[in-house]
Amino acid sequence: MKTNLLLITLSLLSSVLITSAGEQPKPYTGTAEFEKLKTLAGDWRAKADMGQGPTTVTTQYRVIASGSALEERMFPNTPNEMVTLYHEKDGKLVLTHYCMLCNRPSMTLVKSAAKSLTFDLSKESEIKVDTEKHMHTAVITFVDADHVTQNWTLFDQGKAQQEHPFQFERVK
């Protein structure tokens, strides 16, 4: 009896999995700001000074999770690789930045203009603002389809300390 019940359960479970696996999820369409960010998909290059003189910064963007998230990889395949995930939470654009400072500030979109998006540290972020060095704000400016600037602001001891500007060009 137990064997029959087990076989019936496994049969039902496998038919559900087969049916689900064959269905393609509907691609996610988000806010205008999120859809604008998704146009960054591809490879980008910038010159920037990260404190040790000018260096070339490579960044890769991938639309993932059926269009519901954008993955940004800065310094890919290096020990200092950083990942920022952009997605929407309760209809609002948010990001989590997995930083080379070994923390992960979460930011929320606080301002949207025709060509720029401004993020600020979220109230729900795990960061200890008064004591932990962290990225606190980020501004992304869409110059044109092949040029984007980012300006990240580093906070330490609760105050803005340093800006990290990047002028990216799409790699073709």
C-alpha cells in the first residue's frame, strides 16, 4: 500500500514538473526606469582612478531571471569583482551592491530624470552608516545608447568621503 502511494505521488510530482518545465515564463516588464537600465545589457569599458592611478574598468550587464533583474559585474573574473543586482521591489527600483569592501549596501531609486537615475542608501540596508565604510549613493546618467556615466559616493564615519566617477563606453 505504501509503495503504491509513493508511486502515485512520484508520478503526480513528475507530471507537474514536466508540465512546468515546458512552459515559458512571460518576460517581466517593469517601470520605465528599470526598462531603461536593461538597455545596458552587454559589455562596457571605462577609464577610472580607483585610488592607484588610472586603470581600465570593464563591466558586464546581463538581463536575468526572465527579465526581472539586471546583473552588473564590474572587474569581472578578478579578485575585486563586484556585482550589483538591480530589480524592483513593491514597484520601486532598487539595487544591492556586493562590494569589494566586503559589504552589500542596498539602495533605492530616489530621483528619476529624463537621462539619469539617482539611488540612495535604503533604510532597510544592513550597513552601519556611522561606522562602516560603504557606497552610499549612485547616479547613473545615460549620455546616449553607447555612453553612460556612473558616480558612486563612498561614505565613511557617516559622511561623504570620496566620489568614484566612471565614464563608460559600450564595447562593440
